[in-house]
Amino acid sequence: MRTTTRLGLLGTSVALVATAIGATAAQAEDGGEGNITIDKVVVNGGKPVVVGTTKVVSAKVSVTASDDSGIAETTYISAFGPKPNFAQVWDDEITCVKASATTSTCTGTLTFDPQASTGFVGNSAAATWNLGTLVSANDYDYIHRDAATTFKVQRYSRLTTNAAPEPVKKGKTITVTGLLSRANWDTNKYMGYTQQKVTLQYRKKTSSTYTDVKTVTSSSTGSLKTTVTASADGYFRYKFAGTSTTPAVTSTSDFVDVQ
């Protein structure tokens, strides 16, 4: 019976190896034989792979390669994350489509399950990853690249906004609170993201454009708090630009009735 760990890659005529930069994993060095080439590699449409605390996330991988004899369809896939993450998926789960007699695009899926009991190292997995690729041809030419491309794995982020009191008299103080949090893969819960710069934005009821009001720094618990002076009916929201390990996020806006 086959088993795969939390991180897996599905595909057909290519062996793909995903490894976090700086991690140790047993891999062959870059190399190959013959005139086979890797033409294009794309992970998740070029976007970061963002993982929360419960949902299994899949990221499509495509590898386009060429050889004068055509691309073979008999190899397997191995994926390695930060040690001890690994998974192996067999050739019958790979799909290769010929673009011509010499060129094929092989596709598969990286799978991230934040609640799996094995195979995921926790928050250290939020990093830039190398996607290694091994492609073979019908004439036994082959090519291997440890870092045919790179992609990011990030911790899903959340952001809230609450403006009070409401309604409020013009010229009085409005207190705008919120919480910036992100997935913690060590606990499978959302935890406050501390000491991060977050922008408070405002949009008048009669406008469609938000303007920046001020920058607020999240506390030791990820909470946000600042005050502004009530001027006109409008919407407040917090906006976080993101970091290398955490994606950008904008909160739902909160309307304030100014009387």
C-alpha cells in the first residue's frame, strides 16, 4: 500500500523534488545526459502557496521539457521539504500532455495538509522552496535540476477591524481596534502576529477610494488600537502589506455613522 506524508507532489513523466532552501535532503546533484532540456517550470501559477490550520491546500506544478526522441512517461515523483518532510507519488498519478513529437508538459499537485500527524515540520516550513526536477526522454536522455524554480510557502493571515462608538458625534474620538493573526503550524491555531506595521485606511461614504490614515504597530498579542477624530460618515479598515512568510491581507471595512 502506498503512503504519502503531508507534503506530496503528483505528476506523470517527471520526477520532481521540492526542498526548502537551507534544508538537508538526500538529492542528486544537477546533471544529465543527452540533449534533453527543461523549458518551463511553474508552481501554483507563480503565486505563493498559502496554508491555514485546517484546510488541505493543493498547488499545481507543471514542467515542460523537450527531447528529439520525445519525453518518457515512466518515472516517479519524490518531494522533500524541510527535514523530515518527504513524500513519494507514483508514475500512474502523473499526467503528461504532448505539445509536439519532441515536447511535453507534465503536471502534478503538491499537497499541504496542516493537520496531518506526520511529514510537516511546523512554522519552519514557511520559507522559499526549491523545486527540483528530473525528466527522462524516450532515448534515455535525462536532466536533473535541484532548483528548476523556486516558490514560497506562507502562513495564512487574518485581519479584523472594529471602529467604535457608532454612531458618534462629529469632532469626537473614534477608537479603531483590530487583530492581525496568522496560522501557527506548531499548534494548528491562529496566533497574533506581533510587532508588524499595519495601515489604517478610511473611505468616505460618498467615495469609492480608501486613503491611508496612519500606521499602527501590532502588540505582543497581535492586537491593533488607535484613535481618530470623527469627521463624516465612512468606512475604516486595516491593511497589512505582508512579509516573506505571511501574505498580505485587508480586513473587512467597518462603517461609522457620524452625526
